[in-house]
Amino acid sequence: MTYAFPPPRTPTAEIHGTEQRFPVRRIYCVGRNYPAHAREMGSNPEREAPFFFSKPADALMPNGAAVPYPSATANLHHEIELVVAIGRGGRNIAVAAAPDHIFGYAVGNDLTRRDLQTAARESRHPWDVGKGFDHSAPMSAIHPVAGRGHVERGRIWLSVNGDLRQEGDVADMIWRVPEIVATLSTFFELQPGDLIFTGTPAGVGPLQPGDRIEGGVDGLDQLHMTIAPLKD
Ligand code: MN
């Protein structure tokens, strides 16, 4: 068997404390999972069923990346999120069993073309161009559960050029990580290599070329990134 052209490389993520890489299969994301963010997006933060969207795996960007300002938007937003890395697959996973499927945790930024996402929402179109664009998933190294344990609480925050913009606690999630894994596995068979961005706390806002962004979750590697300056 030969390929008509070289197949794309498998995207991979850094793993804290080892040279081994985490091969990424899919990137799932959860919408509106913190009450204060649901309110700032004009929604009622009731415990409606969690809903999901995706980004392509090759949208992943390593820690320290300079992300180009995306085309076709005038309102690029940051969304700092706890990311769950799946190490063992499964379908219809029980909530109590979900932690056993988790390889580790990382910090991600669910970059969003807010203007296109809002237009899509209002016209009932898919979110792909607002959420799943190139370079839209910067992420720090994955901390394996084996070393750090599970992340159930802790400060989550993001700053832009040193100004704190987002702050919350992972414990404030409307749907907790095991519930997210269990529900997602009723829609898709999860596989090792899947990543789940678990939603963002309040304070989302715009980014500009040249901005320096830092974000974190207690106990995980901080995420550092910049929006690349525009070329003249
Ligand atoms: Mn998000």
C-alpha cells in the first residue's frame, strides 16, 4: 500500500516529566460549564445536559506558541480551560468508572472567533468556523494522574499582558469531569488520545496581535502563549 501523498503527522502533546509524547486523536469541548460564564454569554446556568463541540486534532498548539491572529474575525476571544486527556477508551462509561479512563490533565485555551460563533448561534448554524479553526487549541503539558492525582478543585485563571481577566475554581463546574466523560461516551466511543476541553470560567474577552497570555490551573504547568504581531 502506498499513499498518494505523505499522510499528515499525528499531532502530539507534551507529557510532564517524560520525553514520551501523547498522541492526539480527537479534541472535544464542553460549552457553558461554569455558571458565571453561562450568565455572561446570556444563558441561564441551569443544569441542562452538557453539550459538546469539537476542534480538529491539528488545531493543537504547544506551550509557548505564538498563535497567528486568525482570518475572518475581528473578535478573537480567550477561554482558559482544564483539559482532560483520555488514556483508556470506552463507550457508556459509568460516572464512577470515569476517573479510570483519564490519563492526565492540562491547561488549554479554547480560542474562539466570538463574532462568528455568535452569528452561528443566532442563525442556528454549526459552530465550526467559530471554534474549530487552525491553531485554536493551545495547551500546556499533560500531568499524568499517576504523578499528580485527579483535578477536582483549584484556582483556574488567565491574564493578558499581566492583567487578570479570568478567574474561577474548577470545583465550580456545572458538570464535573467524571460526568463529562460519562456523558460524552454515550455519544462517541472514547479512545486513548482524546482530549476534552471542559469549559471556561467567567471573564472571556478579546485578544489583539502582540498580546502575551498566561493561564493556569493549580498544580498544573502554566500555559504561556502570545498572539503573533501582525506583519506589515
Ligand atoms: Mn470553551
